[in-house]
Amino acid sequence: MAHPSQLGFQDAASPIMEELLHFHDHALMAVFLISTLVLYIITTMMTTKLTNTNAMDAQEIEMVWTIMPAIILIVIALPSLRILYLMDEISDPHLTVKAIGHQWYWSYEFTNYEDLVFDSYMLPTQNLTPGQFRLLEVDNRMVVPMESPIRMLISAEDVLHSWAVPSMGVKTDAIPGRLNQTTFIASRPGVFYGQCSEICGANHSFMPIVVEAAPLSHFQKWSSSMMEA
């Protein structure tokens, strides 16, 4: 959960998000080094008298400033491609959940169960209990077992939506007539919040996403109670 004045990312709750955080730090260090070098060169050119006429025509310098950017791009691109392939890889999911975006709520279908289908609406402010978050709490959370591969099938019924949970490293568009797929593994128990990340109308800000990761025994009790309700 993000807190006021937070500058960085939320704490990672999945292996993919941990990889994304590491890649962010890696790329930021490359950007920092490039910025420092450029600032140094600009400062030197503005404060030093250029008395060496050979500096205007130097093959060595031209080779350096041609090869160095290519090397930097490769150093950034290779980890990025690795993470892209990891995000697309889905291997033997333990649970499949279909999330359907509506104006302005989410509905969830646990395809491994026959009757586990429910809608998830934002709780009005007057219905909140102490400790709950305004504009982020819902009446029915999506509960998943922790440390299990979860496959998400995401679509929409009316307009474009986007199912996004930052701490899980998940953000997938919900498009009417199309089924998008993503996956995540909750590495620790907890409640993780997200919101629709595609402008979808007047109440776009009022369709939050709440994922609760719990031990398998708790998930089994929850799923039984939801199917009996």
C-alpha cells in the first residue's frame, strides 16, 4: 500500500515485481551515469578554452561516442527482454480467474469452480470501518492462495478498462470482445490494492481492485463460504 509523499514504488509482492524493481534501479543507474557525463562535458566546454584544434576532427572520439551508446542500449535491453519473456510465461497455473470490467465495477469468475462468481463494488465512504481506505475498499475481495501461480483472464463488457495491481507488477487492458491473459504469484500474505488504469467514463476513479493473498487453508474456507452464499 502506497503512503503519502512516497517517491518510490510499492513493496514488491510477487517475483515479477521484484524483477521490475531491480531493472528500474539498473536502468536508473545507467541514466544517472549518462547524465553525469553529459553535465561534466557541458561544464568543461563552457569553462575551458579550447586551444587544441585536433579536437574538431578526431576519429577516436567519434568511435567512442558511437560505440558507447550502443553498448549502453544493449546493457539496458537484455534485462528488459528477459523480464518481458518472464511476464508472458505461464506454466501450469494452479488457479484461473476471469476478471470482467463493467461501468463501474469488476466481476470475477473462478473458472476452476462451478459457482464461484461475484461482483466487486467500491464501498461508499459512509460504509467504511476504521482502518479501511477510502476509494480503495470493495465489498467482495478477490482472494487467492499465496505462493501459487494465478492466471488472470481479463476482458470488458462495455468500454476499455485496465486491471492493475502495482505491488503485483500486473497491468493488463480489459478490451470488449477480447480476452487478455497475465499471471502472477503472491509471494507473501496480505491485501493489495489497485485501480482501473484506463479512463472509462464518469466513475472511472471509483472501481478499485483488491487482491487478498492468503494461505491455502484460508482460501478454501473463503471459496466454500462464497459458493454457499
